[in-house]
Amino acid sequence: MPAKRSPARRPTMKDIARRAGVSESAVSFALNDRPGVSEVTRDRVRRVAEQLGWRPSTAARALSGEGAATVGLVLARPAHTLGVDSFFLQLVSGVQEVLAERHLGLLFQVVEDLTDECAVYRRWWAEHRVDGVLVVDPRTDDPRPGLLDELGLPAVVIGGPPDERHPGLSTVWADDAGAMAAVVDELHRLGHHRIVHIAGLPGLAHTERRIRALRAEAGRRGLTGVESVTTDYSDAEGAAVTRRVLAASGGSAPTALIYDNDVMAVAGVAAALDLGFAVPADVSVVAWEDSALCRMVRPWLSALSRDSVEFGRTAATELTALLDGGPARTVRVPVPRLIVRDSTGPARAAGRPPG
């Protein structure tokens, strides 16, 4: 019987770099349609990859049984808030578009807290369940980047600022401070001095950035009637906080409310109307996330708009680049744009009763 042949070695990005006469980073940029190389280099790298029969490493590992061809996503957030969170649903939609193009699966799990989330990462790593992970809801004091560095599990942190302590992790983030400044600019222009920010979960990096930005903008303009109140993002808490702050006596009730998502903003409008406040005659309302919900209530809600699907695509693209051996990067997406609609108007006079 003829001797059994050893399986042929699959070409790698290093092989392509050597044949094309460029660096491995340039190969990663070229094959993942990222800036950083000329079109001439991009074409040469692609031709060499085709000649060598190169396939993305995740697909190759899946075919050989060496990898999972799966990306993990864990969410440590109250499960009851997910079904109405338009940002998260659009984010996952964008992620899935990129993963589908690469024939990668998405393994999703909801857990109680960060301790459970870290335990999931350790289990997935030990069982070779995923090739990399997308990390959402970065915290101000976050144990996850250090753990993922320790495990050597490729990861992209979505929504966190650049972290020099963990240079091996990629980051995709938005300028929440710039977005908050745009909202305060508009409300201040309309004469609002008493503003309440009905924020999301405490401890989240983007929640804290928004709270700090509001304080900074208020301080810059000498506004003293400004505060932030954290919630769980749900419509129930959004409505409850709205009732509480609008019930303030002595003319100290806010004349403008900023909500950290569209669901709370819609619930807040309903709560304000129940109390006899007119929107925007008595209180102006701004939602952080624009969605169809913002255009299904009367009045239509002023809102911060961003391409959440593209946010997800960007994060997934950065993760696939890491899986292909590319370098970690920090990518900032465009600042959310304030769309002014009918829910914002001039501030009412101090002490004026609702209705």
C-alpha cells in the first residue's frame, strides 16, 4: 500500500507577506479592506492570496477542526430590558452581517453580572467554544480586559475609551461627551437652565462619560439646576423617575429631560402628560437613541441619531481582522447627530404650573 501522505500545509498571512514582499500588517489591511496600504499593494496582496489558495484563518481552523468558527457575545444586563433596546438589536444586526459574510456563528449568552460573564469567558476559552469575543457595556472598573489579555482570547471592546493597559484588545467607541455637548447647546439656546438627565445603568463607562459631560457643560454655562439620575434602561424606571423629578415643588421642576434611550423617553412623555405637563410647552424631551419609536409618539421626539448597524459592522470587522492576525486598533465612530423635532421648545417660565 502506498505511504499515507501528510496533509498539505495551508498558506498563512506570513506566506502571503513573504511572497508579496510586504509586512504581515499590510496583508491584514489589504485582505480586510482597511486603510493603511495603497491600492497597488492591496491588489498585489489579493492576487498573491488567490494564487496561494489562502482562506481566512477562522474558516480554515473550522474546516480542520482546530477552531470554533464562532464569535462570542455575553451580556450582563437585566434580561427584561433587551426586547425593547433598539440600539442593542441594531448593533447585533450589524455584527451578524459581517459574521455571515465570513461564515462565522454568533454565540450569545445573558448573565446576571460581571462575575458570571468572566466565568463564561473562562469556560468558552477552556472548551475552545469561540475564536474571539465582542465585549459590550464597558465598566469604569472593568475586570474583563485583563482577563481576556490573560487568556489570549481576541476581543473587541464596544463603547469603551482607548485603554493603554491592554494594547492587545481592539476598541470601537463613540464620543459621548461631544454628543452631550450638542444636546446641552441646543437646550441652553432655548433658555433651559433646569435639566435632568435620566441615565442608564450606573457604572457603565458610557453612562459615566455622559454624566461627566453634562456636569462639565453645565459648569461652563453656569447652570445649577442640572442633575443625572441612573436607571436600568427600562420604560418602568424611565416613567417612575420622570414622575419623581417633575413633582418637585417650589418651581424647581426641570424644564428639559434627556433620556439615555428611546424607550425611556417615550415612557417619560406619557408620564409627563399624565401629570398634566405639555411637551414641549412645559417640558422639553430629548432621546439619546433615535428609532421608529421616536416618530410613533406625539410630539415626535428630538433625538441623537447614529448608525447603530454600522457600529456593529465596524466592531465585527475589527474582530475578524484580529482573528486573521492583524494588529489591535482603536476606532472612533462618528459623533451621534442631534435631530431636532417637536419635543423641544423654549423653556417655560420658572414656577409656572403644568397644564
